[in-house]
Amino acid sequence: MKITVRTYLESILVSVILGGIIVFAITRLLQQKNTVIPNNTVILNSIPDYLHLLHRPKISEQRAAYFLIKNNPELSQEYVENIVRIYFKECQKESINVAAAIAQMALETGFLNFRGAIQKHQNNFAGMGSLHATHCGLSFSTVEEGIRAHIQHLKAYASDEPLRSPCVDPRREFIQRSSHFGKVKTVYDLCGAWATDEDYGKKLAKMIQNLLDFEVHN
């Protein structure tokens, strides 16, 4: 069979069109799936806003305080309400997700039980500087200083914006020199940055969800 130039060009055009359709279909399929990335998170657009470190969820101080007391009835209400008030103040100041910060504090301290290496008097609410189960980590002179250091440390991971309060986080400079500075956008991204636990992000996400779902009964 004799193949004309026109027939040859038409066959090439058809091949190009079919190839383009296939590439487009594959691209759309990948965009619609939760593509897994190395640190066990999913693509950013598929993660709920309330799991972003710079998000501002709708949550009250009362709900946060009652959530902590419900999970640790031995806590003094006055002690918890003071801690929650400071968390809200510092998170608002630095534009950090207060639900994520309080959830991380609850996870790291066992709902303020302090039964690990870090003790209550250290005012270290996020396991800062504690490299393993027997390492006591950092200490801060007051509750407010400890909470401020926690929030400032989270901000170093989540944003490259300057702090709005004098720096009390002794480890901020290390984050600023690392590849993590300002790049950690969700709680899942804290895996390999804040903690080596591969399930750290999942544990935080679950804690945040429990906090946001908690109902206060008067």
C-alpha cells in the first residue's frame, strides 16, 4: 500500500493527540489521589486547615481547659486555665495554631502529668531539648516563659517571619540554620523535624481532632 505524505502526517498528528490525552489523564489521576511523600504525610492540599501550624481554628479557652481537665481530673482548674490563657495569648501574638500547640503540649506532657524525664517544675511543655526518655531537656523560670519558648520554637519551623516578643527559645538559632526553617507547614511535617517518631504527626492530628470535637457540658 502506498503511503502518501498527507497520510503520514495525519498518522503523526493522531499519535500526538492520543499521547497528549493519555498524559493529561494520568496527571489528573495523580492530582486527585493522596500522593504519599517521604515523611508519611500527604499532599498539602489534602490536609484539613486545622492541621496547619499557621491556621486559626475556632476554639474557646473554656473548651481547651475542660479538655485537659477531662483527661486529667487531678489538675487544678486555676492552673489549667492559666496555662490555656497564656497559650491563647502567645499563639495569637505569633499567628500559631493554638489547637495544634495545646494538643502538642498534651501529647508531650501526658495531659500535664509530667511522668517522663521532664518534670513539672521545668516549665517545659513540649519536650524541648529532651533527646531521649532519660534526658531531662530544657528548663524555664516561669510557666509563661516555657509556653512562649514552645510557641516561638513552633514558629521557627512554620514561618520565617520575625518574632513579636523577645526570644526566649534557646534553640531557635539552630532551626534558623537548618533546612526546616519556615518550611514545616502542617503537624505531619513535624515528623523528622520536631520528633523522630514516624507516627508523631498522626498522633498530633488525632489529639487535635479530639480537642476540636470535645463538647463542654456545663
